[in-house]
Amino acid sequence: MDLKTVFEKAGTKEVAMVRDGNIFYLVLNRENNLFSTDIINKINTALDELDKHEGEAVLVTIGRGDKFFSTGFDLKFWA
């Protein structure tokens, strides 16, 4: 599956898990992918799907932003 298709399947969810057979794509779907407790909880929920999978699997984590995968923690949130 190409990345364009992965992003299309992820839709507009902030965090999405897209599956292609035994390949799981964890898509961080925000421009800077700043980490707050809300985003961390959404990532954990998405990873639960992978955890339920039996057998071999691969996890690929990708970010939608053009410039950054993630700029780290949301400092305003954590302050």
C-alpha cells in the first residue's frame, strides 16, 4: 500500500491505525504532532489494535506533516 492510500484511509482522525495485512501503519495526522495526554491516549488506543493481532506484524509510524514527524511535547499543555 502506498503512503497516499494510507493517508486516505486514515482520514481526518488525529491518530489512526491503518492495516494492510500484517503491516500496521500508525498515522499521526496533525501538522506538528505535539504530544499531550490526549494524543498519547489516542496512540495507546490505536496500539491496542496491534496488540490484539495474533502472529507476526510490522508497525510503521508516520506523520502527515510536510516538515516534521513530531516536534515533541506540547510545552504549553505540560507547563
